[in-house]
Amino acid sequence: MRRRSMVALLVYLPTNAVLFGIGAVTILLVPSLNARADVMIPVVVAASFILAAPIAWILAPRLQARSFRRRGSPPDEASSEGGVANGGGVRPD
């Protein structure tokens, strides 16, 4: 199993929980949706299961990167500038 797949699998459950929470709170707070909560809550459960997978897949590389740079390069190609490999983690005495 690739590293991205493993990280995406770990991120999937919290992402699913957040999506479900947002949907459930929205249903319970909006009166017109609350009237049909018996139908809407199972829809939110199914939608959160389905939508959490691609969101977790998109988040996985960003969580693997040591520092996500804003210069436009993908996180997999981020340099290790200042990292331990380049002596960045060592204090000069």
C-alpha cells in the first residue's frame, strides 16, 4: 500500500465525521430541513461517506509534506531547505 493511500485512509474518518457534523447541524437548524429530518439525515450520512474519500485523497499529500509552500509547486516536490538533511536541525555551537 502506498504512503498516500495509508495517509488518506487515516484522514478519511475525521473528514467523514466533520462532513456529517456540518450536514447534521445544518439539517437540525434549518426549519424546512428539520421537518424532513427522517429523510435528510440518511442522505447526509451517505453523502459524507462518499465525499470524504476524495477530500481525504486531496489532503493526504499536503499532510505528508514537511512544509507546504505557497509558491505553486506541488507538496511532493517541496524542497527540504532548512531541514535536518541540510543541517537545518543542528544548532551551531
